[in-house]
Amino acid sequence: MNIRTDILLRVYLSFGLIVLFAIAVLLKLFYLQYVEGAEWREMADSLSTRYVDVEAVRGNIYSNDGSLLATSVPEYDLRMDLLAPGIMSDDAFYSKVDSLAAKLSAFFKDKSSAQYSRLLKQARKDGNRYYLLKRDVGHQELKEVKEFPIFNLGKYKGGLIAERKNKRILPFTNLAARTIGYKVATEDVHVGLEGAYAEYIDGKSGKRLVRRIAGGVWMPVNREIEVAPVDGADIISTIDVNMQDMAQRALEKQLITSNADNGCVILMEVATGEIRAVANFTRVEEGVYREKFNYAIAQSAEPGSTFKLASYLVALDDGKIDTNTVIETGNGTYQVHRHTIRDTHAYGTLTVKKAFEVSSNVAITKIINTYYRDNPAAFTKRLHELHLNEPLGLQIPGEGNPLIKTPDSKSWSGLSLVQMAYGYELKLTPLQTLSLYNAVANDGKMVAPIFVKEIRRLGNTVEHFDTRVINEQIASPSTIAKLQDMLAGVMTEGTGKRLRNPDLSMAGKTGTAQMADGAAGYRNRKYQSSFAGYFPADNPKYSMIVVVQNPRNGYYGASVAGPVFRELADMVYANDLDLQNDFERMRFVGNTQQPPSLKGSKAATLRVYDALGIKATYASAEPVQHIDTVKGVPFSDEAIKTGVVPDVKGMGLIDALYALENSGYRTTVKGKGKVVAQSLVAGKKVDTGAPITIELK
């Protein structure tokens, strides 16, 4: 073979290899396109498009009296399609862009007119169809923006894209804020009613198809939502706004006076267990307190003398003692296993009833040690039968675990029995302690505290929560009657005597306990002051507990926690017509001056008129100068319609907020007293979410 032939052969072989490679490439392309094409196209689409959740409007939380405690208001992120149909031509866009820029600058006041103009023009050059203009724009602001140049061309032609999101607000700001709670989905944090009932409140998210554009931004494929969200259900709580406000003010005032670390107060309805108010405050600086932790339900601690109620209950119900049994307390000391238990005074010889009234530590430890030292399990078993060792199973998360020792406990010692007798070496939360006192007030029936009465969707009941009984009878009726008499005696003859109100009978027990301070134990002399009880003593309607930790100006339960109990009981008594008997004797005769009343709830007005013995009719909305006791007092109810501004002039703050929030408006309040002016005209149709300012004098 010559050189020329060899060269030709090499050329033919190379060409053949190239042809074979080309054929292989074509075959692979054919395979990818027609065999695996669908799979690859689907993968490409998944990288450039996806479905995202559209947040549902969360349900509202209402108080027991219908006031709005938590709601969602719409906010919007405003974007712009710079190639929208109405501004496709340069003439259409450039003839109006400067006017639009001037409007945006004057309205938002965050950029100059020239800056807005330059940014909009650059966005158009870039072909941006999803340019971010402004975040967190309110509903009323959006309405005004829609009237700006270019945007007023219409929903699609003007290029304005408003992406709705929901902002959670508390109309009463810090009122019951910790009980209302919050939910942080990204951190799986659930607090209060918001967290416990998130499944109902959250609703069901919708779906929207979006695609990725330049800069990694995801833009909706179309303006409409593919799958509409389902709004959340509403929660009807047991909280009473007025009582909650009273509780917070009374507690905060006393915490400032006593310069304490923290404190809580709980007000519960005896028969139902419904929580009417719960307040918690933590000291953040001298004289300043904030609601940061729910001590009422979460903090397990040694209760001290308020636990003596349980010890006396066990001893009385077991027949070991009676109220007239005599106890010798001597000089106010009692030594057990080289440990000395002390009273604040040397009481000498006391009856059981008197020992309870003056809160003698020596008396109760002598009683429990005398009758149960040979069989301490008999005592602890009875405490367990009271369910004091079990959580209450609350409707909101975070309940602290109780601790009631038994002789089988690893930490049980020779002192445990006597220490437990007066509230040490055991732990209860304030609400767990209150449940025991509430059971005594309820003639022995222990009920679980309730925070939520009902769940509603679109006005229809989804779930109703009835009173849950923990124990039908915690002790014999005779024992309960004796305990009730002893608790009432505390207020007339004992440590609570200074808190007595001649117009309102009360029953309760003071408590002063030393607090353990970590490794330092009890050496640092920190105290917990408490007061637990109920009112009226002869026919209990409400039970209450007040706990104040580490007060620096005094520490006895009667002088630190007691004033909060007294003040809140007085205010509840003054505001709850069911507790008033004097109205039955009051009657209006002949024609006399009409009693003044604010515009507001028809039901509330009727209730007041009925209590005063005044008939009411619905004849006219005209002003009425005199009462005709034969025909009745004519008045009209204020109707509330969503999207229609109500007339709140003349109303008190609570009624005005109720009317405005339920009509769908965001309210700003100025002043105190009755409403004298409102920024939106009554009767006018205004979109929900709009802000309204009311002035009070």
C-alpha cells in the first residue's frame, strides 16, 4: 500500500466516524424529544412555575359580650405591570408616567417625584411586568391609589397588581393579650387561644399558579386565584372585656405600689367555670409592667397558706376534727424532726375555725401530723382524690404540671407531711388552686376552667363547649358547709378582716409563702403573696385568685394580694346587675325625667330598664323627654351592617368600638368619655378595612 492510498483510507475512516457520531446525536435528540420529552418538559415547567398557598382570612376572636378581641384586616403589596394593555404604546405610557410619579410621591412620601419617574421608566425599559411599588398598603389607601393616572384605566389595562395579605390586630391592644395569644407557624409556636384553636381560626389556604421571572421573583400567571381560600371560623371566648380591663388596672396598680417582680389575677364564674378575666404582668423596669408570661396557668409553685383549705378539707371530711375542735398552739412554735414551724403571733389555744381564720401554721401542721403521721399515704391519697395532682386539661396550651408528693416519691422525707399541710413541698398553678376554691363555692362540685364557649363559622355553631365536671362532689355537704363558714370567717374575724366590704359579703383565704431561689434556697427571703376566694359569700357567683411574687414593699397576702381582690370584687359588684338587689325597690311613678342612656346594645339597654322596672317600647327614634310609665320608654336599636359606617356619636368607647369593628373598620381613639365626633360620615357605604377616627370627650 502506497502513502496516497493510506491517506485516503484514513480520511474515509474519519469521515465514517463523524457520520456515525452525527447519527448517534440525532438518534439521542429524537429519543429525548419524542420518548422522554414529556418528562423533561414537565421538569422544566416545575422549575419555572409552581403553585403557592394563598392565605385565608383568619377567623375573629370575640369576648363573652360580643366585643372583638382579635381580627384580621387586609393589607396589600402593590406591584405594577409596565407592559399592561393600556400602556403598551410609548405615547400612552410616557404621557402619564410623570403624573403617576407625582401622585405616588405625594401619597407615600417615601421618594421624590423624579425618583419615582426614573424608576418606573427604567422598569419599563427592562420589560418588568411585576415591579414592586409599595408594601403594606391599607385597604383605604388602595382605593385612592386606584384613582391615580394609568391605574385608573382599570384592573388589567392600568397594570396595578394588588396582592392581598392579612394583618392580625387586637382592637383592645393589650387587653387579655396573653390569653388571646398568637401563632408563629414557621417556629411551631402556639400561645393562647390563637395557638390552641389555629386549626379552626386559620381556615383553609387557596392555591395560585406563579412563574419565576428575572431576579428570582415569582409572579402570578394570572390575576385570579385558581383555588379560593376558605375563611377561618370565629372563636367566642368567655372573657368579659369590662372585667378584664378592671382586672388589669387593679393588678398593675398594686404591682407598682408593692414593687413586685410579677403577678396575676384570675376571675372565674363559679357555676360554669368560665374565665371572665385573667391578667399577668411582669416587671420590665421600675414602675413599668408588661404582659410577657402567663403565670396564671403556666407557673407551678408552692402555694403556701392558700393550700390549707385542702388540708382542712381532708381532716374534716375524714372526721379527724370539727370546727370547734381545740388546738393548742402555745407560743407559736412547733418542732418536728429538728425543724421549727412558726406562727406570726403566739395564739395559744384555738378552735379549728379560729385557727383557719388567723392562718396558724402550727395548728394545721399539728392536726395533720397528729392524725396522719402513722399513715401519711391516707392524707396524700385524699389530695389525689381531689385531682390536685392532675392538670386541669385547659383549652389553651402551656398549663404547668402540679406536684403532690406521696410517701413513694423519691424526695419524700420525715418533714414532707407537715410541710405539705401548709403549702410547701408541693406545686400548683394559680388556676389549679382557684379550681379548689371554686369547688367549695360551688357546693363541692369541681368544674374545669373554660376559656372558649363556642366556635362559629358564618354565624353557625360548629362546636359548643359545655361545663366539664372534674369531680361531682369533692367532700360531703356538711364538710363543704363548714369550709364555706370558715372562709367567710376569714373576712369577718381573721386575716382578711381589713378587706371586708359591708355591702358585699366575701369569703377567702390569705397566703404568704417563702419562695425558693435556686441554689440559694429560702435564704434570700423572697415571698409570694396570694389571696383566693369568692363572692358573694352567701350565694357565690365569682371566684378569684390573686398571686404577687417578690413584693418589696410588704409581703403579707392580706396587704399585697388582698387589695386587688377587694378592688376587683367591688368593681364587678358595681357593674353586674345580677348582684344588685336594691333595684327591686326602685320604681318610677307618674311622669318624670327620662334616665340618661347611651346609644348602644338593645339587649343591654333592655336589661338595665328591666332591672329599674321601666317598660320599653320600640316606637320611635325621636328624642323622648319624659317617661310614660303606662306606655313605656320608646327607643330604637343601632343596626350594624358590614360596609356601612354606623353612627357612634354619644356612645361610650366599648359600644363604639363594638359597632365600628363589627362594621369592618379600623378604629383610632382620641380622648376619653363619650364619642363626640367621627371621621367617616354615618350611613355612608365605605369598604371594610378603612380607618376611622373617633373623638371622645
